[in-house]
Amino acid sequence: MTKTVEEVKEWINTEEYKELNFKREAVVINPPKACQPLGAIFAASGFEKTLPYVHGSQGCTAYFRSNLSRHYREPFSTVSDSMTEDAAVFGGLNNIIEGLRNAHVLYQPSLIAMSTSCMAEVIGDDLNAFIGQAREKGSIPEDLPIPFAHTPSFVGSHITGYDSMLKAILENLHKRQKKTTSVKGSERTSLINIIPGFDPHVANIREIQYMLGIMGIKNLILADNSDVLDSPLTGEYAMYTGGTPLEDAIDASKNHGTIALQKNSTMNTIKYIQEEWENHPAFNMYPPMGIKLTDDFVEKISDLAGISVSKELEKYRGRAVDAATDAHQYIHGKRFAVFGDPDEVYGIVSFLLEMGGEPIHVLTATGSKTFKREMELLLASSPHGQGAKLYAGFDLWHMRSLLMTDPVDMMIGDSHGKWAARDANIPLIRIGYPIVDRVNMHRYPVIGYQGAINMITWIVNAFLEELDRNSDDAHFELLR
Amino acid sequence: MLTIEEGKKIIEEVLEAYPEKTKLKREKHLAVHEEACSTCGVKSNVKSAPGVMTARGCAYAGSKGVVWGPIKDVVHISHGPVGCGHYSWSTRRNLADGIVGVNNFVPFHFTSDFQERDIVFGGDKKLEKIIHEINGLFPLNNGLSIQSECPVGLIGDDIEAVAKKTTKDIGKPVVPVRCEGFRGVSQSLGHHIANDAIRDHIIGTKKLDNKTKYDIALIGDYNIGGDAWEAKKLLEEVGLKVRSIWSGDATLEMLQTAPDVKLNVIHCYRSMNYICRHMEETYGIPWVEINLFGPTKVAESLRKLGELFDDHIKANVEKAIEKNMIAMEKTIEKYKPRVGGKKVMLYVGGLRPRHTIGAFEDLGMEVVGTGYEFGHKDDYERTKDYIKDGVIIYDDVTAYEFEEFVKKINPDLVASGIKEKYVFQKMGKPFRQMHSWDYSGPYHGWGGFEIFSRDMDMALNSPTWQLVTPKWRQAGK
């Protein structure tokens, strides 16, 4: 019996449909995740004069560049070595030899960060050998660093690619460290390395540096793409506009310690640092979103640096707490759907719980067992988390069913949530990657104390905007 | 406009930066237009040099992203790993009427999300299951297409067999498309492969009802920002009946019944000339190229169409031109003083590197450089009708070359894509995206020209450009 349009329109909103939707095992529909090389070139963009290079099909690179440029409204330079059918048969050696030569001569990078597309991975190209041969053939100078990472789209997601590339770059640069020199020795010991993770809000880096500035803790961001992905318009275009200086990255292991502000996108990098960098404490934590997680960060970094938390920072914190209590009544008891990358989702949920908001549908496309366990613990720790359910490894078509059968008041996630939010008739607060339908969101921090204020502002004002738009005359009040 | 000699000198200077081998490759793709010189064309549709930062995409982008993606009642499965479908998810602005998730599947990303085990063991079983799951969850789909990503072709999956079996199982067409990204040298082969798949599996499988002598198909309009709706309005105003659009806001049925129309009217020649040639050879349907940008070309195109029909249509064409020209003249009157004399450099795909030139000229602007991402020889041949001596032609221009050309030629406006946009805006150059209409549009037809004119004015005359240099750095301070 064929159903009519009207019938199907009703049916896709039902509990029955939701059950069928959750039964599927093979097809993935609207997953909120991108693929590895996008994360890899994102990580590479955070180093000074570094050219991301994708070994494989060229179409992938065109997609990554477009995708990143839409989110940041910034140029994003990456080359591909354009493998085609003949490379599928004979391998991509010639592409690497010619590609490295051209990239080096034309774009004069100080470092070329090589990641791979699926094609190169399926045919099994040996990057180390190929790069070696390119050096022998004189494509590139002997000493030009070319860290590489295997980043097929059929493993993990963009956050995995970020991790792999960052680790590869740090490992490569670390080997270039001159053991004897410690000119900056004493200076270095007071520096703390900060790894932001795959963080689409560039202002987060600036917020962390601001807070550490208040605390008097010197830091090195690994890798810092804030000036690359938020560069000034001066009338002159420069391809390389910032990034962590390679000299600093080479000596990063001499610094006092390392903290990564995301767990899932830095697992291998942190493991590498813990194992290979001598006398160098390193750990990762969930992003400092909201007051509590920011407090955790502040406490950890002050322990690590051996510097007590300054009065000035407490004042800064106090203003955020003031904003939170001022606005609590607008968030308390409100029901939320949250989706995105595991770290960000953890941070948003933690923030909502401390505001008295109720996360209901919590969804990620990826997520390790550890993430699931820790997220369950977080939800269980609060009376406001009791109504929540975690869906790790799900997609936005699942989310739509959840919203239609068990409604919430607001959704938080990236721009891809807009169809589900529209069908559910709720506002979408845009946090995450990519945000391609609003301007300047990446210029606002969502971490640190200022990040808490920003999230409160966006969420509460969206509710109040809805209220004003939908009020009848009698309830249209000046005071809210 | 540069002289031919100046142009040649600029090209020579730009090529200097390349290693010898690449220089020899690239110089064949760069030229200054010289009408008297028949051998001065550029080389095209060959492999991009590795490592130079080409803007080109891949066959998957040409098939799923361009040709198939806009067909709204068909579910397009991005078959393979998650990335390709993610990046092409609603990023081409193919507007479609219909209820999302019910009978319109354009703003979706359906993926088989390959994992390592699928690479090792093959994805055919998974694909079969996917097709059944989709058909169960979206019962009003009228068919499915399988858009192959790179790994599918490398691991030796037999998607044709799965398609054949599932077509029987579900009683709807399931079309395998071999558009793996490593095939060919750009999007272009993807268009061809997509056309061939439609030819082999879809076309002519249904008859058109209520045929008339004015039935036409509009081929190669993807309804970017509503372009196809504007085109349809303009064609129907003169009495033609647009029975089928390929493939903006299209239904499967439109593609099935296309061989029953009287004439194929093609806009994007590059991506769909194949199917026009096929319909001409197999069904004897003539085809004609038109240009929907700017009143001069629109009027020319309508008259060209009129010639292919009868006096009734011819009379309608004249009436429509007369009527619409009033508004067009007003638009030109308003904007020409603001943008006239400004120089433009174009770099786009498909038909736009030549087709939009007329619209700029209607506003008194001058195109001083143009090039195609994935054009062929026939595109460059056709371009000659649009340009004057001294225009710089660049095929598959590299990021480096484009920057250098813009610095040396110093146009007032650059019109290209998202990857280029912010490079030139950082230089303080007004810019418009000409793939997506910069989230504006439509640009086709009479109505489109008004929007086009407004947008070019906005880009060129935005007061924000005056903010670039602070007053303490301005000359004389």
C-alpha cells in the first residue's frame, strides 16, 4: 500500500518511525563528522610557514579548503599531489617527487605537513620511502621537515586526523632538537605548552592566553592557528600569517609541561609526549567550558606551573559567575539537545548542568569507551542530568526522531543541525564545526570564563527572542 | 585592457617561478587572446601538476555534487568513507521544492560510512542493506543512485551487481555510478560518467503525458539560488513549456520522459552536452545552447529559440523582450554609472567563464581575464566569441598564478570561488563568488540580472573597502 505525502509527513514524526530509524545498521544519515585529512591540515595550519600537503586525489583537498574557508571566511592554503588512475596502478611516487618540488619552489614553506586521502591509503603508498626518494632526487632540500601522517577517511574522523598530524609534526620537530643547547633553559622551564585540539573557535586560543596572562603563566600554543584563521585585512595577502614558530615547537619538550584542552582529539599526541619527552608531565582534559571545567583547568595549570591563582583571575571568574546567577532562571529546567564532537559535547553538557539546564538528547558521531563512561558519570553526577541519554555513534537523522518524539526547548550544535531544529521548531545555538550560516561565531570564545558568559548570552537571549516574537499583546512585556 | 604584448610579458614573468618541468607544462595553459592567431589557444582537460594548488575537484564532485545531487526524489548514497558526502552536503545551493525527508532528499547526506573492515572485506553486502534500509525509511523515494568514492573502485566492489539485484527487490531504479574521485583529471569526467549513467538506466523509461508542440527540456540548470525557476519563468513567458529540468529541482520522472520533448535547450554545455548528443543521436531531438546572463544574451537566446519554433513563439519573444527591457534599462541606468568601466577577472567552472561576460558588459564592465577550472577545447573555442584581444586566458590556474595575475593586472573585481574569495579580499579586492552567487541569486533571466547588478555594485562600492587603510597611513599623511 503506497503512502501519501501527507501520511509520510506525519509518520516520520512518530514513535513507530523512531523505532525503525534506530533499528538501521548500515546506512548513516547526516552524521555530524568530517574525515581525517581535514583535521590533519587544520593541525598543520597552526605552525609557522607550514604548508599542508595531501597525498592522494585532488578533489578531497578542494573540499577541505572550501569547507574550512566557509567556516572561517578566511583563505586556507593546502596543496594536493593530484593522483589519478595511473597512480592507482603504479603508486604515487612520481606525484610525491613532482608535488614536493613544485610546492617547495612555489610556496617556500619551512615545513610541509603531509597527510593522505583514502586513495593513497588503499593502494598502500609508503610515505617514508617516497619522501626519501624525493629528497634523493633533489625535489626538496635535505633538511626541509616533512612530517607525515596516514589519515584515511575510513578510520576515525577529523579529530583523529588532527591527533595524527599534530603528533607527526611534534615528533619530527622534536628529533631536530639540539640536545646540548639550553640557551633559553631557565626561561623555558616556566613555559607551559597548551594544545587546543580540533577547536573551531579561534577566539578560544586568545581567551586561554588572556587567562594565562592574568595568571602570569607563560605558554606556548601547539599548534596556534588563531592568526592564520583570523587574520587581519590589511590590503595585502600573505599565505603564511602566523602559527607556532618552528624553533619553539622544536624545543617544546624543554618546557615545563603540556596540557591538552581536548581529550579525544589528542590521545595519541599526549601518549607520545608522555612516553618520549623526558621529565615532561603531559595530560589532556575536557575543554574548559562553563565555570566548573574552567576551574578544573585553572587548578591544574596552577598546580603544574606552581603559581597560585591570582586575585585578578578570581575577579575575572567572579564576573562570569555573576553572569551565570543573573541568568539562571532562563536556563534552569529548560530541556536541551546537544550534538557535535565528543569533547565539545562534554563541555556543553557540563556547562548546562551547572546552570540547572537539562540535557536530554546528547549525541556524538564518534566517541571512545572512555568518553562514554565519563559522559555517563557526568550526567549521573547532577540531578539535572537524570533525564539525559547519551547516543555515541549516532547521526542527525536519529536526532530528528528524538526531537520529534521527545521534544526539547533548544538544540546546541553546528550548522548541520538546522533542518532538525526547524522541524522541531526550536532554536539552534551554533557551537562547533562547521558554522557556515552565521557570521563571526569563531571570533567568540566558548571556553574559559568569557566563553561561559558568551554561551549564557546566546542561549538566554535566543529564548527571550522567541518569547518576544511569540507573545500575544497581553504577555508582550518590557521586562524579561 | 592590456595589449597582447603586455599580456604575454606578464605570463612570462609569472611562469618564471616554476621549476623547469612544471613551467613547460603550465605555459601551455596560459595565453593572451589574439583573434588573428588560430594556434594561440590554451591546452586544457589534462592532469593538474602535483603540488601547485589547483582549485579543481574530482569526478565524484562532478557526478554527485553537480549532476545527480539536485534530483530531489532520488536518494543519492555517497558510497565509501564519510568525507566526500560531508563536504558536498548542501554546499551547492541546489534549491528544491518539496518536503525534506518525505519527497525531497536534496539537503541530505546519505553515506555508507566505510570503516576499515569494509575496505578489507568489501562493501557490497553493506550497500545492499543500505538500499533496503533507505527504501524502508523513505518510502516516497523514486529511486536511488550509488555515488562511488575512491576506495570503491580500488577494492573491486561490484556495485553494478548490487544495483541490479536491488532494483528488482524494491521495484525502483537503483543506479550505480562509477564516479570515483581518482578518475579523470577534474570534475569534468564525473559529469560525463553521470550523464552516461542516466543514459543507461533512466532515460526513456517513461512516456510524457499531454505532449504539446512547445515542449522543451532545460538542460544544465542546477537551480543554484533559484536560477532554474527564473529560467523557467522566462521560457514559459514566450509560450514554451518546460517539461523537464536537468537537474535543478528535478524529479526522476523529468529525466525519464525527456526524450519526448521537441527541443533540448542547454545552458551548462560542459556538464550536460553528452546527454544532448545522446538524445539527438538516439531520439532525433535537436539541441540548442542558450545564455541566460544579462539582457543582451537573454534576448539573443530567446530570438534563437523563436527561430526554432513558429510565428506564434517569435511574436511572443518580441513582446517579452520589449516588456522586460523596460525594467532592464532601468537597472542599467541605475547601476552602470556605479560600475561602468570597472575591470573584472573571472575564474570559474562550467559555462560561467564565458556566459557571464555579457552580463558584465551590459553594465559597462570589462572582462580582462578568464579561465576554466575544468574546461575542454570546445569551451575555449566558444569563449572566443565573447572576448577581445588582450584578454588573459588561464586554464586550471594555480593559486600562485591567479594571485600574480591579479597583482599585475589589477582588476577592480575578482569573480571566482570560495577558495579564492578571501585571498583577494585580503588584498582589498572586491570579490564575488560565481559558483554559489555568494549566497545570493538567482542570476539567470530577467529577474536575475537585477540581482546580479545589485550584487556587483555592492561588491565594488561597499564602503567597507574604504576602511582598509587607516587615515594615518593614507597618502599625504
